[in-house]
Amino acid sequence: MAKEDYPIIVKGLKRAGKFFIRSLQDELKEQEHVASGRLIKSFYSDISQQFGNLYLDVVSDLDYMCTVNDGAKMGVDLIIQKMRRDLQKV
């Protein structure tokens, strides 16, 4: 089974992904979490195929989403988080 074999299903999954993203963006606006727009613009959907199944994933920048959700302030906290992430890559 390949994604190309099911264009109608893939089209439906793409529409569902857009719906979920709009819902998440609307919720962020409702909660007034749209300072820079970085998080609201970071959402995207991805359709993948694994083990004979099609999957729809709605993806975003998890670190930044947690920062927004937890209410961390810009500046030193974010710089330290970025440094930690960069060190983990080494």
C-alpha cells in the first residue's frame, strides 16, 4: 500500500490536518498566546505510511509550545533552553 494508491484518502487526511491546525490556532488566539506568531505559524501536517497504515500527524515546535504553555518569559530563560538543546546535539 502506498499513499499514491489512495489519493482520495490522502486528500481527506490533508483536509483533516488543516482543520486540526485551524482549531489549534484558534485556541491559541482564544488564550491570547500570539505574541510573536512563531508558535501559531509553526504547525504543519504530515501524512506518512508505516506498516500498511496511513498516519496523519499534526506537528509543531514542542519546546516553544511548552514555553508558551508554561508561561516562561522571553530573554534569559529562552537563551538557557536554547543552549541546553544545542549542547544535547553535541
